[in-house]
Amino acid sequence: MKIIICLRSFLAAFALAGMAVGGLAGAAVASSATSAQEQSQHFTIENMTCASCPITVRIAMKKVEGVKAVKVDFKNKTADVTFDPALTNADEIAKASTNAGYPAHAK
């Protein structure tokens, strides 16, 4: 059953990635107006059971406005996120991952 759920997550991640590619031109224009200030946050991630789960987590977190970079470590069940604190916060980033089915907790 978990394999089916993870495959479903994997396919959903690719669908989201396809939508994100279409918005790259607008994102490039919007990023020039953002603050140069950045903050990093370490998260623990629950429910990651297969290699495709980190893809879903990364895409969910990157969809949050202000998130600059996301690195997910499947082995350690963690994520390191760099974001603009003027646009978002750790709670919003954790909520995005949780809403995707992978509860995240700021450390």
C-alpha cells in the first residue's frame, strides 16, 4: 500500500513540477524585487518511506513564496530550507510539507 501511495506522491510531484516550469519567467521577474536577506531552517520530516517522497516534500516546500532553496535528505528524514523571512516563516514551510502528507517540524 505504501508503494502505491508513494508512487501517487511521485506522480503528483511531477505534475506540480510541470506547472512550476511554466511559471519560471514570472518568477525571474518577481525575484528581482525580493529582499537580499535570507534565513535557513532545519526540519525533521515524517512519513518518508521511499526515494520519491523527498521530491514531493521539496516541491511542496518550494511552492511557498519566499523559499529560495530546499535540500531534502531521505536517509536522515530531514530538510534544510533557505528562505526570505520578509515573505514567509518556518511554520508556513512546515505546513506546506504537512499538507502534502509529510509532517515537518522545525528544529
